[in-house]
Amino acid sequence: MTATAESPITQEQFSQLMEKMDRIESHMAKQQRRQQEMEELQRDLIPIGNHMFKLAIDELAEIGSEFQAEDLFFLVKRVLRDTHLLIKLLDQLENAMELSDDMQMLGKQIFNQGVQELDRLEREGYFAFAREGWQIVERIVTEFDEGDVKALADNVVVILKTVKNMTQPEIMAIANQGVDAIREVPDADEKISTFKLIKEMGNPQVKRGMSRMLNLLKVMGETPAQ
């Protein structure tokens, strides 16, 4: 009889076999963990799904006969048909939100600038001047009645013309010179004789001044008394 002798397994082949067994065991462990996770997820989702289904039934029961499946289908088709309009509406909404943000930022800048400008006006005394001016207005209202205001309105054109004429350069120069002349008070010890006054009458400047005074007296005489 001839016996067939089998070759023994080497150490390298045994190591490879053990590595394959380890990989198979690791793969089976991963599969088992995935199956457990799916089972846990299923156990978690079933109560949630049942609750949502119950809520949907309750909501549909409240709607009653007013809800029709055709209406839902029509709404879905309408939304799909008008998708571009919805996209356009969303774009406009985004632009409006961006514009609102820009306007809010601009409003803050304007507010800050306004506060700084008011602070500058307060430091330079504009508000104090306005308060004093308002007191002047209050005194005018207190001192004058409606008739005075009406008379002022009737003569406002004449008053403005008079002010305009008085503010002409030559008139202002004469007024300024007259004020300077009034300020020049002669010395108390100085003797002013009649002869000296008569002599001054020959001064051309005195003659022009007297001519203007005579013209003024003439005009005043021609104006009728009120």
C-alpha cells in the first residue's frame, strides 16, 4: 500500500490564515454594529412616525370635508409651474434684506453725524443765541397786538425800502461820520465865540451840511401829519 503524506502548514501560511480570520471577524463585528444601530434608529423613529401620523390624522380630521386630494395636487403643480416666480421673489427678498442692512448702517452714520453736528452747534453757542432770540420774539408778541402787526404788514414795503436806502454806502458813511462828530466833545475851557461860529459858516463842508439839513427840514415839512 502506498500512503499519501500531506505537507505540514508553515508558520507564514498560519500567520496569513490568522490575519484573514481577524479581518473576517472585524468585518462581521462592523456589520453587527451597523445592524444594531439600524435597529436602534428604527426603534427611535417608530414612535416619532406614529406620533406624526397621529398628528396628521388629527389635523386632517379638523379640516374635514374641506380638504380634497385634488387641491393638494393642484397646489403642488402650481408651485412647480411657478418655480421661477418663487426664485425671483426670493431674490427680491434677499435684495430687500441687503438694502435694509445698508439703510440701517447708513442711518447709524447719519445719526452719529447729526449728534456730532448738534454738539458742535451747542459748543459754538447757536442754541444759546436761539434761546435769546426766542425771548425777543416773546417780548414782541407781548408788546404788540394784532393791530400793530396789521399796520406793520401794510407798511412793510416802505420799511424795507427805507432800510435799503439807509444801508447804502454813502448813507452809512454819513451816519458813521455823524456819530464820530457827536463823540468829539469840545473842551470845557474852550471858548466858542459868535465870531468863530460865523467864520465856520463859510466852511464849504458846513455849507453842504446845512444844505442837507435844510433839505431834510423841507421834506419833513412836506410830509402830511398823521
